[in-house]
Amino acid sequence: MTGTQPPTQALTQQLFDMSGKVAAITGAARGIGAQTARTLAAAGAAIAVLDVLPQGEALAAEIVAAGGKAHFWRLDVTQEAEVQRVFGEIVARFGRLDALVNNAGIEGANVPTHEITLAQWRQVMDVNVTGVFLCTKYAIPALQQAGGGAIVNVSSMYGIVGGPDVPAYHASKGAVRLMAKTDAMLYAAQGIRANSVHPGFIRTPMLEEAFEKIGDPEQIFGQMKLMVPLAKIGDPQDIASGILYLVSPAGRYVTGTELIIDGGYTAR
């Protein structure tokens, strides 16, 4: 090692250092979004906590109490005027925007395709796809102004492979995967990277609530573990760590791709 090379620990810290950066995270009040907010804040980023749920305010306060920077905005990602206003306020408050994590999403009706109503289909697409479009649309100018940045669309392993349930949800997750690839190519010359993350079976409030409707969540989680090569259910931190990699300097040469974090499920 030469005298100009930093020690390994220092280099690792530099690779994942988000000091001076600002990240906006949708669906940040709980689950994967909340843990991503904590993780990016711990890496030094100021966090715009965006959600329709009021718990986002407590999360922002938690981050501030821990010595970080954060502010909560109530945001319905399906409302264009609201999205435009909030992203303007983020830049006004923090001075810039460097990363967007499109995490807001809903599962929707778990019925076969021929039984889904048009209203049910549109509800999922409005949140999971149009919401990603609108937030990306109004984040891009701020990322351009900052000289570049990163976008992460939170998809699903079912944006990679098919599954015999929640058809609208799976379709929406396939859509945001391709949206990331398109934006990666559109904005690469401006230093803006776009990727998608594909969680497998992760223990989140949304999944727990879905299971409560059909049976005993613990029993269902137990059955799901048998489908995963690593034989365990993932934690929101598993996804947050992947997102940190993609938005930090460590992922500076990564764009237009998907990061699958599923315990090996899709390796079949």
C-alpha cells in the first residue's frame, strides 16, 4: 500500500458516505421505506420522508434526535400538483436533491385477472406506476441541478418472475423495472443513474396485514421460508443496504440494472 492510499476502513466509509447529500424516499413511514430512511441518514444524508401515513413525522423526529437531518412531508404520489409542490419544497429546505427512492406502493386485490375490477386495477397502477412516474418527473430537474444523482425504483422479485396471485401488483412491479432502465438511458449523460431493487419475501407491515386477511401470518411466513434457498424471511434492512449501495459512491458505475435481494428465490 502506498502512502496515498487510504486504509481499507477509510475507503469503505468513503464508498458509502452520503454526507452533504439529500435523499427523498416515498412510502417512508414504515417497512422498507423507514429502514431505508434510517440507513441513508446514518450514512450522512438529509432525508425527505414522504408518505400519506402520519407515522412519517415520528420517523423524521427519530432521525433528528439521533443527530441526523430529516423532514416529513405528507405526500400522495398519485396527485401531480402535490408531488410538484413537495419536491419544490424539498429543494427549498435542503438546497438540493441527490437521490430519489420510489418505494411507495400498495398490493391491491388478490384475485385472478378475470375477477379484478377496472377500479381495482387502476388503484394499483396509480400508486405503483403513476406515482413512480410523477416523483421521477419532478425529481429529475433537481437532480440535474445538483449535477447528477441516483434513482431507485423499488420493484419486487415478481417484477422478474411471475407468480399466481395479485396480478395488478406484479404487472406494476414489472413496469417500474423497465421505467428504471429507460430513465437510465435517457439521463446517463447528465450523471443521473437509475436502477431497480427487487425484494423477495421481506417481513413488512404490508405483508403482515395481507396475511392477516387470509390466515395466521406466522404460519404463512413459515411456509414461505421453505421456498427460499437461504431458508429465512428477509428484513427491511436487507433491502435498505442494497439501496444504500445503489445511491452512494459505491454504486457510481451501476445504472440501468436490477438488484435482486430475495434469498435466492429467483435463482431457480
